[in-house]
Amino acid sequence: MAKLKALNSTDHAKLKVGRDSGIIYAQNSHMLPLRVTEVAQATVDFPVMMSRMSNGATSLSALTSFEPQKNLFVQDGRWISSFTPTAMKTYPLFLMKDEKGGAEPILGIDDESEALTEEDGEALFDKKARLSLHTKQLKAQLIEDSKNMVHTFQFFETLTEFDLIRSVDLAVNYADSRLNRIRGLSMIHEDNLQKLSPERLSELRDRGYLPPIYAMLFSVFQLNALIRKNNQSEGYVPIKNINLEVSKDNRPA
């Protein structure tokens, strides 16, 4: 976990955000965090699932490969998907609590990130030590993202309320007979969704959650596309097949 520092013109005046900052963020991530507002766009390329993070929280995630520390959508230093998550666009800046006690969040930075440079890139500050236009734009994106984070939390609450979360394991069978089991995942419980009354479905529609729910269900077919991408990529062991199995403890991620 990156250690954030408050962005300030004294320590960070010379720093620039490199043009490959999003690639640096994503290249070693086999799951990328999403907000509920991004689900429909993400499903053009990615299986979208719920995943249990190391701190116990639940995240919506775009699956980018079947191997930890690898991302099939970063090739030759390029991002090859038509969809780019907000997390990639705003890295290495974040919103953080004002340690001086201010009510509003402030910009934080992972100032040890390889995405930062003093050479070519977008300056964090202008010549008068004020936030640059680029930094202001990133701050606006992060503020909007914080609102979408709240929406995502409410989405999870609703899925729990409607009993629409099913914990699953992803069993990946390789051509070399190796088995990799990816745990801590959850999907929409399709059977329970089909059993909902018209009134409950109307509730989901009114809350704006039916589109992302159906998008997540359809996104499972992107697992096949991800297998093909894996098998066509140099340095990856070919996959014979994968199985989605209901997790034995069946606890939500």
C-alpha cells in the first residue's frame, strides 16, 4: 500500500506526472478497481466481479488476467483496451483526509511512485507554485470518483439486502496440468435475481441498479475472451479451461 503525503508546492514543485502513469499503475494488477458507474463500459473487454480486498472490504473489479502481478491488457508499454478505469487516469494522486483538521479532503500523492518524473510529463504545479490545470482536472476527477465510491457502497448494500451475491472460486486449468484457484470472488446470484418479485425488480430499477447487475452477468462471457488473450500472449502458459465453482463457505466477498 502506497504511503501518501499531502501534495504541496514545497516538496513537489518540480514533479511531473509521466505520460505512462496509468500503465505503471495497471501493469502488475490482475484486478483493477471499478465503481458501479464504470461497470457497463468495463464489460466491453473485462469480466467484472466483486472481490475481497486485503483489508476485508469489497471492491468491484475488472479481471485483467488469471495470474497475480500480470495484466494481459498492458502490451509493449501500451494499454490495449478501449476502456480506461478512473483509477488509472488519476494515479498517482488520491484524495486524503486533511491532517490539519480541515473538513474537506485534500490531494495526496504517492511521491515514491515510478509514475513521477522531473523530466517529461504534466507538471503538478505552475511557475507560481499553484496547482497546474492538469492537477486541477485530476482533483475534479477524484472528487467525482469519491461520490461514485459512495454509490458503489450503496450498490453492495442493495445486493446484500436482495440476497444477490454468490461467492465463487475461479478454477483455472492449465495445459501443463497446473491448477490455479482464484478465491475471494463473488458474482451476481442469477437464480435469486430470477426469483425476485416484480415489485422488488422495480425497486432495483428505480435505484438504477438493474443495468450494472445485468452487465455483470453478461460480462462472464468475457472470461472466454480473456482465455484466448492469455493463450495468444507470449510468456503465458496456455489455459485448457476454467470452471466457476460456488465457494464452499459461500460467504459474500
